[in-house]
Amino acid sequence: MNWILLLEQVLNGVQLGVLLFLLAAGLTLVFGIMDLVNLAHGSLYMVGAYFAATFTSWTGSFVLAIFLAVPATLLVGVVVEVICLRTLYQRNHLDQVLATFGLILFFNEAVRLVWGPAGLDVPLPDFLNSNFEILPGVPYPTYRVMIIATGIAVALGLYFLVAKTRIGMLIRAGATNREMVGALGVDIKLLYTLIFGLGAALAGLAGVMAGPIFTVETGMGEGILILAFVVIVIGGIGSVRGAFVAALIVGLIDTVGRSFLPDILGLVLSNQYADTAAPALSSMLIYLLMATILAFRPAGLFPPSNG
Amino acid sequence: MKRKVIGLVSALALMAAPAVAADKVKIGFVTTLTTGAGVFGKGMKQAVELAVEELGGKMGGVEVEVIFEDDGFKPEIGKQKAEKLVKKDKVNFLAGFIWSHVLLASYKTAVQNDVFLISSNAGPAPLAGKLCNPNFFSTSWQNDQTPMAMGEVLNQKGIKRLYIMAPNYAAGKNMVTGVERTYKGEIVGKDMTKFPAQLDFSAELAKARAAKPDAVFVFYPGKHGAQFFNQYSQAGLKDNIPLYSVFTVDAVTVNLLKDLAVGSLATMFWAPDLDVPANKKFVAAYRAKYGEYPTFYAAQSYDTVMLINSAVTAVNGDLSNRDGMRDAMRKANFDSVRGPFKYGNNHFPIQNFYLREAVKDADGNYTTSIRSVVLENHQDTYAKDCKMSW
């Protein structure tokens, strides 16, 4: 076993994990507290990435673009909530799926009209577009370290927000019993708009972070949205803590599996079969994990009643 | 009532009769015009339009109509578009196709309906071997050939330990097979990544570093290539392990990567500076019209139109003379941008492959330039599995 390689892969896994967490945190809040299935969450991620690309080319600074793109995505989220989703809270999940799927089509086409079909690149500043040695002789890309740091900072911030502040108290109360919170005089409409905006901002941040690694293009949110749903299902719907733990598990399993599965399979199969089976099997790993967890804990690892 | 029915039947019969003097040469061109790969389709479309313009909009005295369709980078959509072009638009030629999996999905629709199918890029192994067809031609290459040339280059450079990475789809597998066929050193590791979903190569790059190879060989077409080069550099591998590639550094990505790409080596059947009169004319006209270097996708698409022109001209615009057109195409009797070449029995070109390097030209533009001939008059290895002979 090559320990340095393992360490690197763990870092890569954590980096993918925190990216998924940023996306899943908003999704799980909206789903768990507002009881809204929002398929268009991936579109907000895409919009965030496009904003980042545009603001980077306008201002010439990626760092500045982060601070512009996240509020801009929040704004888009609030507008979508007020115009479109507010009317859907009383409807059943199927109506919500239909409406938010419509939003996906709308956003993809809108992005194509505004930014063109070709997709954009987000250039990184030199200090991020480099690497430094995490251990002697083991360089690691600076930008990925920044993603990990940002993700962990956001996780801590969310923990503080949910556990220690008044808004967090309302969010938790809303998750437990919506009607009662409303009856006690809390403006539940405003609270929902806030939560949705927060979710949108987090999705936007995930999009901004992903922009330089993945190409910014229409439909970029759909593939990763599926992973985000896997994360919230594993973590327990509505639980931010569950989303964090599940995102890290999914990130690690995916990365480490992709990396070591060919070698592991090579021990039991002939090389030729291992070469064919490994890529197929490694892309199934996280779904196998989800199925296993659902079989033993149908409500996920951290159901929100105790999360 | 009876008369009406007879009238209807005869009308139908008339419609079904083949038109002797065609009013138009219809070419359906399927490529990728949206998604991140849309830029390559755009280059192909521009090259086709340039070629048709140079021909004065006519082939053999008959007006030309090109219908472009977008496959959205998806085999199922490509197949739908191919069916629409063949059955609804009744095209005489179906051309284009960047992606091997899209071409394989659309292939039957064309050849079974007696429409000539001309691949302007994809060259999957089955179509060169067992599935070769009298109605199918290529103006590009068979997928394995370019990496086979690269294998030779790696041998010449004395690379003893090689690490391979490619996307896990039809063309990716062909590329790996190709390089393995000629490369004589040891392959110390190989990763087949999810395509087109996977754009983050961190896990694979970490493995490549740990394997301590003398060189890394990759095939990442389009935007994947740009991402790969970036991440290769970010991971600190660029200065330590030389990177060899096929179909990864082209006229589009070289402008995204700029100095990151300069000096990187690839093999190819063509480059913008290939010293052939037809190519000089094409590159100059393309640059004058669009203000950029043509990609190899564009060069192949230009040749596609010229090949079709040679066929239609040979039969004086009589599009019902399909055997005549096929015979004409088999002669490859046109000024190809790669210089004169012959078709193999499987309708794939027998042609040279060159080593080319990414460079900055005198005006500060990024482009690729030919260094040496690697394989001369090379025929793909699947031709022997093709039953067709002529």
C-alpha cells in the first residue's frame, strides 16, 4: 500500500465531498423544512458557475467574482421562490417535480440564450493555479485546498447558524412542526424565502467552486444533482449534519473506489477483465452504498428529529 | 370513389419513383453545435460552408443544400437527427459525426436506407472491420491509427514506462488499443474515466504520479483536454513527466491552454502547416473568412464536401447513379488537404501520420506545426476483417 497515494486520494475525496456538501446542504434544507422537491437546485448551481465566469472576465479577479456571484445567485433564488415556487408548497410532490423540472428546461435555455452554447472557462489567478507541497515531494493543487477550506468554513458557519442563532432556531422549529411555528406568529413566508435564498446561495457557491474544475456549460447541474440527492438520502432528509457526513462518505467512496478498485479487482480477476469491470463497478459504488444504507436505515444516517 | 383511389395510388407511385434529374444535392450534416463541444461543431460547419461557397453552391451543375443538425453530444439524439435527415429530408449524403458512439448509433439508419454515410471525424473499429459497408466512407482516419503513430513516437523517444489515461467510450478504447499495439515499453498504469461526465481527474493524476512513469499518454478530446492539461499542470506534473496526447491539443484547445500546451507533442494525419497546395489554399481561405486557424475537425469536414463533390461531378449530377458515385469516391479523386491518398477496401484513407508540436506562430497565434513523418501510407489494422473488396 502506498500511503502517500492514499493520503492524496483521501484529500481528493474530501474535496469532492465538500463540493457535494455545498450543493446538498441547500437541497436538504429546502426539502426537509419546506417539504419542496426542488429539481432546479442544479440549475442554481449552473447559474452560480456562469455568474462566476462572467464576473471573473468583468473584474479580472476570481476572488472578487466569488463575492459577487454568490449574492447574485441568492437573488435569482429569491426571485424564483417568490414568482414560482411559493404557489407550490400546498401541492403534492409530483406537481413540484413537474414544475421544477420545467425550471431546469427554462434555465438551460435561458443560459444558452444569454451566454451562448459553447460554454465558458473560469481562469484562476496564478496564486490559486499552482500547487504546494503538503508533504515533502507531494505537491497538491492550491485551488483544491481552497475548496476544502471553503467547504469546511461553510459547514462550521451553517452549524453555528442552525444551532446557535434565532434564525437557526426557527429553521429547526419549522422542520419539526411548521403549522405550530406559523401559529406562534412567525412569518413563515419570509422564513421560507430566506431558507430558499440560503440554499440558492450555497448552490451558487458550489457552482462557483466547481467552475474552474468542470467546464461551465448548460446542463452541468443535472449530473451532480443526482449525486446531491444521493447525499441527502444517505444523510437523512432535512439534516445538515447528515448532509455533511454523507457528502464526505460519497466523495471518499467515489474517489478512492475509482483509484484502487482496478488494483483490488486485479487480485481476483485477470487483468483484462479487471480493466473492463473496474470503471463500471466504481461508478456504481455510491449507489450500492445508498441501497445498503437504505436497507438498514430507511430514514438515512441522521434523521432530522435528532439532527 | 374507385377513381379517387386509383388517382391516389398513382400519385403515390409517382412520388415513390426515383427522380432522374435531381433538383438538389442534399447533404445532411450531423455534428455537435451545443454543449462544451459545440465549438468543434461550429468549426466543422464553417468548413463545410466555406467548401460549398468555393464550389459556387453547385456540384456537377446541381445546386447544393446542406442541412445541419445538432446531436447535443448524445447518441440517442444523433440517431433521431440522422433518421429525420434520411426519412423526412431525404438527403443523398449523411455526413459529419464527431463522436464514435454517436456515429455507431446512427450508422444503420443511413446505410440501410441507401444513403451514403461519410464520417468527417469518428472512426470506430467496427465500421473499419466487420461492419464495413459499401455506403460508408471516411474522410478522417480509423481511431487506432493516430495512437499507433504515437506508440512509435514513444518508442523513438526511449520511453520505458508509460501511464495511459482515456475516457471510457468507443473511441477511448480504440485509442488505448492503438497505442498498446505499437508501444514496446512497459505500461505501468491505465485509467479509463467516465465519459463525458468526468471532468475531474484528481484521483487518476495522483495515481499517475505514484506510478512514476517516464511519460503519460492521454486522449481527451475537446474541453476535456483543456481541463486535463490545466489539472496536469496544477498537480505539478507538467514539469516532471512529459505528456503525449492524441486529439487533445487542437486549434481550439491550444488557444485555451496557450503556453500550457506549447511544446506538447501529438500525432495527427494533418496540421495547418502541412505543405500541400490544397491545404495552403484551405487554411488561408479559412483564416481569411473566420479569423482563426481551422481545427482538424474542420479540415476533415472540408474534405467531406470535396469528396461528395467528386462523386456528384463524376456522374454529372445524376444522383440516382449510386454505383457511379461510389466508384468515383473510391478513387479519392479530389484535392485533399492531406495531399493525395488512396482508399483501403474498407473505405478508410491510407495516409501518412505526422508528429506535430504545439507552437506560437510569428504573429503570436497558438497553433500546431509538423515535425516529422511517423507512419507513411498507413492502413488501419481492421481492414483485413472487412469482407468488402473492389
